Amino acid sequence: MSGSGTSAAATTGEPLIPAPPGPHLTANKTTEQTEKWTKLNALQQLYNEGFITQVEYRDRKSQIIDAITGTTTTTKSKARPVLPPVEVVSKPPPDFSDIKEETALKHNFDPVTRLWSTSTVKVKIDSTPFAVGGLRKCYYLKDLSSHAEGSQTIIEQPRRGKDGNSKNNKSKGEKNKDKGDVGNPAPIMLSEPPMTPDGGDGSASVSDVYVAKISIDPFEDRDVYFADVAMQIYSKLFAQKFNVYHPPKRIDFVKAWLLELVERKDRPLCGVERYIDGPYRKHNNNFGYVSEDERNTPQAFSHFTYEASDHQMLVCDIQGVGDLYTDPQIHTVNMDDTRWLGKGDLGPRGIHKFLATHQCNAICRYLRLPSINAK
């Protein structure tokens, strides 16, 4: 696995840690503090009404308080935390013929150019969620424009307000290099065929059923939706880089995009991706949790991203069907420069929690990753 130590990113001039997909907010400190207190009150309300668990409430509360006070909450425990289950409603896709069609704006993110393209689509969205997590509800969606999208307009780093207007700003890159231990991978191919849910190489089965993810929190920052999609796309690039080393099982992340429901009040946003059928499993989370039936590949992938980014970031919260993943979280060392990764980015604290519970396995050794608490 040893190589020249020159990464694909270095040879193309592209930074390994991409710049944020949109502008940083520049509100004065008083406004920022007021917004944080508002979020803290909203969090309390969500907990009181049973939308989030006590564990989630305590963790998110500590993050907000840290942001208000400028301090960092630390924990001495290295025990693996228990993950609360996701509430899943046993509900197959609906008869979409009974659901009203609506117009939406589809926002796609390109991680190479860091630009968003926008097109107009027609969709139908079920009114009842089939799954409810700590942060979002999931609805079945049918895209009526899957093979006939409207003309595209390139928009530089948009952040769309409720009035539909975009706010643009140039992105800021970070110069980083690969660790020599992970070699000199081939250039990333964005056109790599999709994987099947069981982790094979073939194309996924054709389906027009998708999942629309809408935040439970009525005060959710709209930028969070853009950050979630960007994180999933960047995680997909890490997965492609991981696959360059021919691991026993290839992995992938489902392609994600945003929909802006322009016909609804306040033009709400929702994250969208193709629905994948099969047993859904969560392998780790963003705070050190590891599944009891721990698999080697997901844990080794998270470790790989830490080494491949020169210890600057770590992809975790690995979950999905087989080795087709979704909903990742990225922790970063330089949190001040990467706030766009959302409230799930716990920075060095989150990275430390993963390293404290990770046990290097056969895949880590196959990839020649530095040993951490080896089994």
C-alpha cells in the first residue's frame, strides 16, 4: 500500500478537505447568541414532547451550551454508548395515484466544481412517514421527472431563503495531503456505476420510489439541508477512494440531492435519495457507538477516512443496507473553517470518541492503516 505520498487531490490541484458548499453566516455576536438560545429552547420543547431521546437531548444541549459559552464539554468514559433505535412504521410505498402532484426545485451538488445545479421537477410525496428518527421523518416520494428534468441553471454556492432567493459566496479551500501509508490512489471517477444494496458492482434495480427526509425541528437552519447533502456526496468520494485498494467488500453511498417544495408554505426543503430495500443497519454513530454485531468493513472505512485526510476529518455514522450507505456525518479538526458540516460535526471531540472505541480489524490491517486498539 505504500506509494509516493502524492494524492490524487494533489496532482489535480484539488484540496482533500473541500471548502464549504455555501457562505458562512456573518451575523453579529448578539444575533448569534440569541439564535443559539432560541435553538436551546426549541430543543427543550422537542424533548418535552417526546421527539428526541434523553441521550440525544443531553448531547445536543451540551453542543449548544459549548457554542454559547465558548467552552468544550469533555467525557472521561470510554465505554461504548447505547444507541436508541429508530422508530420504523411497517408501511409499504403508497398508491401514488391517490397523491397530488406538486412542483419542486431540485438542487444537485457537484463536489468537483463545488457548484449546485437547479432544475424543475414534478413529484408526489406521501403524507405519512414510514420512519422517524431523532432528527428527521422519512416519507416515500415518487419523482415524475426522473428521465425528463427541466433545463439546468448553474448556481454558485446557493443558500435559499424561504422566498426562494439564493445567497452566493465563493468557497474557501484547505490545502491538505494524503498520508503516505494509504498510497497514491487513482483519480476519483464520479461516473462510477451505482452499487446494488448487497454491495455488488452491478446497477441498482430500476425504481421510481425515493425517500424524502424532513426535519422534525421546526427551527432547523436551511443550511443544514445543504450541508447534509454535501457530506453524503463527499463521503461517496471517500468510498470510491477506499474501493481503489480492492477491499474484500466494496462500499458506496447513495446519491443525494435537495428538493425545495415551492408550492408549500415557506418553501420547505427536504433531502432526497433513492429508496433502498432490505434490512437497514447502523454500524456506528458520531459519538463512539459501535454496533454489537460489529462488522469489519464499516469500521475500517471510518478509520481509512481519518488516515486518508491526514487526520483532518473522519467519516462516521455509517448506516444503510448491506454496504450501500446513507446519512453519514463528518467530523473535522478545524471546526471554525467547516461549520457548514452542521451540528453533527463534533470536531476533535467526535474524532476522539471514535478512536477511543475503534478496534482495528483485518480490513484495517489489509489497508495498512496505523493500528488502533487492535483486536
